[in-house]
Amino acid sequence: MFINVEGCLSGAVSQPLGIFPTDFAIHPAFECLQKASASSAFHNSKEHFDPPKCHPNTRLAVLERIMAWILRQEDWHVYIMWLYGGAGTGKSAIAQSIAEWADAEMCLVSSFFFSRSDPSQNDGDKLMATIAHQICRNVPGARYFIEAAINEDPLIFECSLQSQLTSLIIEPLRQHQIHMGYFSDPANPRLVIIDGLDECRDPDVQCNILDVISNVLGQNQLPLLFLIASRPEQHISSTINSRKFTQSHARLALNDTFHPDEDIRRFLQDSFDEIKETHSLKAYLAPTWPSLDAMETLIEKSSGHFIYASIVVRYVKSPRHWPSDHLEVILGLRPALHDTPFAEHVRHVRPQFCF
């Protein structure tokens, strides 16, 4: 049986037969939580169709570094990891890959993927409710306490982000810890992923999110982990460089330290091999296509930016055109005529792979 929540506005919560719910019947308090959440921001949302992901056997050093932190093998005292890099460096692909891995390994508490173009995903006001909603699924024993908090304060979603984080996330998990020793088991979910923080529409809210997470986690002893990915915008960097972040976070820069050129090379080679195997005009492609010089030129032009390689592959593999002709357009050996590779394709392409 589930606790009988009488209503979001009534504040009435009947006594449960057990401490925690054993089913997922919809009750008014949970309905309030659903309405305040942004389901499109989940890493596995149906609206998050064909999300960017890491190409097989690439970005291994970055992924292993993050996984070691999540599994408490490295930086065990750090509860916030900031993954940062410029546009097109593969942050979202890495975040998506980590989310899928963590979900499969049952160590994911929640994920929120900001998106500048989606009103439901560029609003920081929905962040805490969305995290709490996913806690109800991934940490079912905390759902009773989340619903109780909503009944106790039906206007909690109008309160500050710090109040929401405390009431809807920290306190329910603390109560779950008290009753069930939840965090005593290192295998239990504890990871929250926030991707694209810089795509939240208000820079002040971006900084507030960082401040709130740092303050609340610093004041409490719950071992939640936050992986936060963003561009290194000045206001975000300044907030993270403040003294209160010194002991609480680790940084992971997507730069040449992780040798992106080798990952780009692997992605391009695998993609061209696939084109030679599957394209309708494959019979006209030489086994040695593309040349080594062409490959080196593409890698150099990428300059460590994976979105460039993604656009190149999308353009070259177009089923309506000769792949070799389109590659020559990219290399500047042939005029583009009507279909320019970047003006036409960049608006369609997110970095489909992180390499």
C-alpha cells in the first residue's frame, strides 16, 4: 500500500501502513511534482531523440576519469565535478554517455539537460522539481518524504532554489538515510548530472544554481555527487573560482590533455569505412579513399572541435550525392555550388558523437 496523500493543497497525509511506498499510484502531491517538472530534460526523454553520444572506443580517458570519481576511487572528498570546454568539444556527448552508463549501473539519481531552444529546458525554476521527480523513481523509499514535503508546503515550487533543494531533495534523502541507512551502501544511486548549465536562459540563475548546490551540500553530510557540464563562461568560472568552491569540486577541462585528435581520427576513419560499406554509390569509392593527406587535413581543421567532424561526416554521407565530391568540397578542391556544407548543415547538427 502507498501512503494516502489527500491532496496537494490540503496538507493532509494519512499514516502509511509501512514506512515507504510499495507502488507508484498517482497521488495529488506527486501530480503537483509532475507539473512542476520538465520531463523533456531527462537524459532518456522521448524528446531527447538521438542524443549526442560517445563514439565507441573514444574519449575513454575522460569517461574513465569521471567513472572513477563516481565510484569513489578518485577524489573521494569531492562532491561536485565541473566538466567544461568550448562549443563543440563534446560535453553533452560525455554527459549523455555517463548518464546512460550510470543508469544501467543503477547509480544515477537524476539528470537534467538544459537546452537554450526549449522553454521547458532553459528554465532553472524547473531544475529541483525535476531532480526530485526522478528521485521518486530511482530512490523509491524517498518518495513518501517528498510527497509529505509538498503537502506540508504546497507552494514549495514558488520558493527559492535553495529551499526547494533542501525540502524536496536533501531532507527526503536524509530521512531515508535515517530510516534505512540508504547511503551506507556505496552501491546505491547518488549521482546527479546537470548538462549545459550555460544554456539556462538567465546567467544570474546559472550562478545561483552553483551557489545553492555548493552551500546546501556543504552544510549537509549526504554524499550526493553532482556532475555539472558547461562552457567556461566568465560568470560561471568566477562563481566556481570563489573560495567556497575550493574544497568541494574538481575540474575536468576538455582540452589537448585528453588527445582529442586521436579520437577524431578514429571517428572519421570509422565513419568513412561505414560510407564505403553502405552508401548507394560505394562501388565508385576506392578502397584507399579518403587519402591519408585528406584525413590529416580534416583532423587539423577540426582543431579538437568534434562538431566540425560531425558536420563533415553528415555532409559527406548524404545519400543524394557523391561522397568523394562532397569531401572535395570540404577540402576546398571543388566549389560547393548549391549545398554548402556548413551553412546548410550546422543548424541541423549537434555533436552527434564525442570522440
